Amino acid sequence: MIVRKSALALACLLALPGAAMADSKREAALEKRVSELERQLQELMTEVKAQRNAPPQVVQAPPPPPPAKEAPPTFTTAPGMSVAFHGFVSATAFAQDRSFTFGNGQNAEYPVPGSSGHLSGFDIRNTRFWLDVGGAKLGEDWTGGGRLEMDFFGGFNGTGAYSLSQPTPRLRQAYMDINNADTGSKIRVGQQWDLMFPLDNVPTSLTHLAFPLGYGAGVIGWRFPGVVWMQDLNRSAEGTKWRVDVGAFQGSWNGPGNNVNYLTAGNVDFQPQLEARLRAQGSNWVAYVAGHYSKIDLKGVDGAAPTPVKANLDSTAIEIGGSWKLGAFNLKGLLYTGNGIGEIFGNLSQFGDIGETGGFVQAGYNFTPNWSLNAFYAMAKSDREDVVRWLGNGATGLLKNRQAALSVQYANGPYQLGLEWVHDKLDSTKDGIARTTTSGNQLSLSALYSF
């Protein structure tokens, strides 16, 4: 027992240095591990500090993959050319106490003789759109362009119960232009207004656009296929700008023959309508004088049509007109005289060797930038003896027309609103002896949005 205790004590004494040595080694390893961790922490802090002070980097996203098939453009034209789409939406509410010639609503002009009855309605046929094309090149000096223009006065879609709300499109103008900027020359080919129509001084109205106030009874001219040469006379000079226009247009007449197949008296042989116009423009005014001539062969294209009055006639007319803006006032007007001018909407749309004198005047006043007041008067008087002589042979007995109109308009940007009253008085005869006077009124409220 004593020996065993002594051995155990000796073993403990011998083990004490080994345990101390083992503790020393663990302590050294621990210190080494702590030092390594401190070094790694220092490196990490250094890296974070470097990233914090470094400038920001822009990372570009990879490009999107190409489409499987390229989508076609929504609108295009020939290379190097431009297309502009413009027009307006027009709406009119109207009330009348007579039926009017050319139609009721937006194309009413003068009352139908002997008509009666009140009517009202809404009309949107003035709505119009057009495409202007430019940028075409013709050689070194000439550039080209053109216009395609349509509205909805082509009639109604049938005669059924719903045709009134389905107006048919109508081609108004379709022409091409060739311009030379250096010489101030322009050639226009295609359907366009003839030179007697007052493009520079069309009467102001929001109801009567395609059929202007006084049209056919104080305002004349129509659209025809043809060619016009326009030449600036003093393009680079200061002051008044002068221009001369010369045109040749398709012949036209109300028979004899097929009016929709070039077989009328106005299409006989190669005798177009010839017109010329001299135009001057200042800073706030435009003035012009225009002339018209054509030869009408009433025997027709085949030379076999009966001619109860005469075999042929000359259609002639001369017109002077213009517009003038004087402060808040706007003045427009024209005077014309002619003979046999039914083909250009004269003679109250009667066809024969009939003399006529007519014209209109309109005064407008802008009493604010948005509000304006317009007063209009037109008159057309056909020679009574001529009308009587041609009764039943192209004349319908219309002798004299007077039209007065008063309107107030509001304009703000592309929007316009107008209230208009038109009073018209027409003298006519059925037998060449008795004269009848028919009066008619139209009250209209119109809205217009231009784009």
C-alpha cells in the first residue's frame, strides 16, 4: 500500500513538466492563430478602404438580342421625300325654312324656287383631309411635290333609311408641282382650282366651306384637270410681289352628250378653257385680275346634236378681287362680268349664251384675339332676255340672286366655333313673263377642329 502511494506520487511529479510543456505549446499556437486573424482583418480593412476611395465604374448592360424579324414602318414614301397629313373635322347643326340649291345644310346656296317647308339636321360633309408631298428632285434645279385632297360631298350611300349618315368621299384636288426656286417658276399639273376661283379671298364661314357663301351667285370658279404655269415677276425685289399665272383646263358644259365620259359640248375638238391671272401681294393685302375664255360647240362631239338657239358660243369672263387686313378689320371682295359662264359656276348654274354680272363683299372685325364678327353680301344678275331665250335649252329661269350673311366666330388654337345666319332672295321665271321671288333662311352652329 505504501509502495503504491509512493509510485503514484512519483508519477505525478514526473508528469508536471510534460503538462506544463503541453500548455505552453497550445498557448503559442493560439497566439499564432490570433496574429493570423489580425493580419487577415487588416488586409480586409485595407481592401475595403481602397474600394471606397476608388472612382465608380459604369457597367454596361449587354445589347438586346436582334428581333427575329424587323417590323415594317407605319408610314413611308419614296427616299428623299416628305409627306404631311392635314385636314379638319367639321360639324354643323342647322335649321332652314326652304330647300336650297345644291343641297341643304353645309352646301346650301340659294333657295329652290317655289319650295316650302321647314327642316333641320346635322351635317359633317365639310370634313376634309389632304396629303402634301414634297422633296422630289428633277435634275439639278427643279424640285417637285403634290397634293391629294378629299372631302365627303360625293353624295350619300344609296337612298335607304341610313344613307344620310353615310356620305361618300369626293376627290377635290389631285395635282403635282414642279418648282424652280432660282427662277421663281412653278408648273402644276392635275385637278386643281381654275384661275377664276378666289383662293386669296374666299368668304369667311365655318358652315360654308366646300360651298362658300355666295357660291354660284357672286363667287365663281371650279376645279378642273389641267396645267398651270405660275411665274414670279420680281422674286428678289422688296415691296409688292408680282406673279402671273397662265392655265389650260379641261373643257366643260352641261351636254349635249355624256357628261361623265368627255362627250359634252365643252370637249369638242381640242379647245380647252384658257385662263390667266395677274396677282400682286403686299404686306397686308392681295389683289388680282383674272380672265377666262373657251369655245363651246353645241352640236356635240359627234356634230349631230340639235341646236335650237345657236350652234356655238364663246364663254368669256373677267374678274377683279382681293383682300385687305387693316388692323382689326378684314375686307374681302370681288367683281366679275361674263358671258356663257355656267361651266365655271356662273349664270346661277345655267348653260347658254347668257350674260351675267356679280360679286361679293365681306367685312370682318376681330374685337378680341379670339372673337370676330363677319358681315357678307353677294349678288349675281343674269341678263333677263338671255335667260328667257335659253329657257328649256340650258336655262332654268333664274334671273337674280341676293345673299346676306352675318356670323360670329370664336377661335382658340385648332378649335373654332361659329354661329351664322344666311338670308337669300332669288328672282326667277317659268314662262319668261311672270317673275317670282323666293326667300330662304338658314341658321347654323358649326364647330371645326384643324390638324
